[in-house]
Amino acid sequence: MRGLSLSGFVLLLLFITSISSLLSACGWRLRGGVDLPPVMAKTYIQGVAPFSELGVQLKNTLNSADAKVVSDAKQATASLIIMGNELTRRVLALDNSGRASEYELNYVLRFKVLGENGRELVPAQSVTATRDYLFDPDAILAKSDEEARLRKDMLRLAVQQMFFRINASLRVSARQTDNNN
């Protein structure tokens, strides 16, 4: 098999660059990317420890959306208030000997967003992520690792869904404000 000639390589590179430019120009992003309105440019996070798993996920998501997380609410254009986050686990099924063989994990994240003047921009609401998994009491370590991965994925999903809701709410509010003016 013959390799690409220099001109073929240049054409391939030009094609890839063109496609990338077109996709970015139309607003396309990799799945999971969050696009936030300017009001979230400087966001203060309240109600969660900064170095907790949730705090780190919130900060990373905001940073990837080109928003800056500030440590003083007075510097913020918006305050993201985490009113609660809770993970529960319940037994879904039992095996023949009465031991748990399937569990359900349920993660609930409650939040609201306030503006610079303390006005509510996004009313209090919650997002929920639910997963179930089979449990084998003979493979406890493997199943513990699986549960930890599921918990992390659920947290990431809940944060992503929260920011999608915030984005949608803020855009609807901005459109309504523009229509009233």
C-alpha cells in the first residue's frame, strides 16, 4: 500500500481544518460541553465545599464553559446556590438466600441561581439521576468499584443537566426581557 503524497496530505489536512472550522462556526460542541449566557461569566458557588467531588465538578464545568469561579460573592455576576445533594441506595431484588442482588442508586441535586442584586434568575429546582446495577456478594470489591464509577457518572450527569437547565432558563428570561423592551 502506497503512502500519501505530500499534496494528498496537504489536501487531507485542509479538508480536516475546513470541517473543524465549519463545525465550530455553527456552534457545535462535543457532547457534554455547556454553553452559558454572559450573566454566568463570574460565578460564585455556595452550599458545597470547593474541594469536594461536587465542588470540583462544578468548577471544572464552569471553567470549560469559559466562566470564572470567584471566591467572593461581591465579585460575581451570578451565584449558584446548591441547596442540597443527596445520594440514596435501595435494594431492588433479593437472591434465593435473601441477600441483595440488585440495587438502585438515586442522586438528587437541588439548586437555584441568583443575580448580582440577589434577584432570583433561576428558581429552585432539582435534577435527578438514577441507575441500577446487579450485585454479586461473591465479588464485593468489583461491585464496590462499579458502584463508585456509577456514583461519579451520576454526579457528572446531574451537574451537566443542571447547567443545561440553567442555560435554558437564562436564555428564555433574556428573550422575554428583549421582547418586553
